[in-house]
Amino acid sequence: MKILVGVKRVIDYNVKVRVKPDGSSVDLDNVKMAMNPFDEIAVEQAIRLKESGVADEVIAVSIGPDKSQETLRQALAMGADRAILMPYEGTTEPLSVAKAFKALVEKEEINLVLLGKQAIDDDCNQTAQMLSALLDWPQGTFASGLTVEGEALEVTREVDGGQECVQLELPAVISVDLRLNDPRFASLPAIMKAKKKPIDRVEAESLGVDLAPRLELLKVSEPPARQTQCVLVDTATDLVEKLKNEAQVL
């Protein structure tokens, strides 16, 4: 089995996001970047499947600027076998990414695709679903549990009412949720080895894929500051009175 894992370079989740003064986009100057947390969980799961003997090869793929090589090297340090960078300097959209992944899946003869359920920069949560539709493969989204039995996958999904278990047949597309696993920390020797490993570059044009965005970003703005301060009340009656007369939400 060959597993493809998508990884995206995003602003570190510990960093407060700033908007440019002109509102054109998010300010990325001198900002710490990292692998998307959901993608990190997907990489960890792929490596665990390989360590258990289920998978033979794990391929990490990123679409983005040359600095995305840092993210790919993190995946290599964690245990991925190969890394592929599809260079692109602009903003990527889920459909374009799904088309690019589809082309790579067919080129590399992939059996299983593991993706983070969403990227924390755009929160689209669409790529896995679109890729499943393009490939006409079964999908298991929001996976918090994953077991493999031969050619069958059992996926435990996070849903609004709790959990749902579904069974899929390979090949398949899986998007992972936070509770699937705890990603490992790469050791220093693994990090040093990853720095020397080659990263394949595949141009989107060579796969017949157009990554140009189809949506125009008009404006980015920060959420408005809270206008009211929190207050403590002594009784439920006081709470109801304030909600009705001051907040006017009742």
C-alpha cells in the first residue's frame, strides 16, 4: 500500500494573526510558520500504518512556495519516505488542490490518501471531499479512529451527535480529526537526516492542473472588539434582568 499525505504550511497556531493595514490579506512578515496541525496528525497516522506493516511507502505532498520545503522536511523527519513539492506562490483553493492531488494519486498509484480535515488558515474543510468525488473513491471524514483489515478500513467519525463508525474499501480518502492520535516529536538525528533527503519538484502544468484561484479576495478584517465587559451577578433573577433590559437578547 502507498499512502499520500497532504501537508500545508500555515501560520503557527500559537501566533496571533495580524491583518495588513490596507486589509488586503493577512500579514506574514516575520511570522512563525508551521505544518497545519491536522496534517501533522495525518502524517503520524500514515507512519503508524507503515510501522504496523500495513503500508509500504508514505509520500508527503505540499503545494505552495519554496519555503514549504521546511514543512516537507518535518514530515520526512517524522518518518515519511518521500516528499513532493508542487511549487506555487499564489493562494491555493480546495478544488485546485484536489485536482492536483488526483493527478499525483494516478501518477504514483496511491492506495490511500490521508488529509487533515481542514487547514487552520482558511478553514475550508473541502479538499478531501472534493478529491473523493474526483477519484470516485469512498471517503471517511473527521476520522478519530482508523483500523485496517486487509482491503477494508473501519473509520470512527466525529459527528454532531457523537461518533459514527463506517467501513470503506480501498482505495479511499480519509480526512483526520484531532482525536485520532498524538503526533510524535522528530528526534535530532532524524531532523538532520531529513535535511539531506531530496525533495521532488513536480510542476502543476506537467500534470495538466491549473492552480490559479477562481475567487477574488476583496477584504480581510479583524473581528470587532467586544463592546461590553463581563459582569458577575448574584442570582439567576439578576442574570435574566440584565439579559432582558441591558443586553436586550430576551
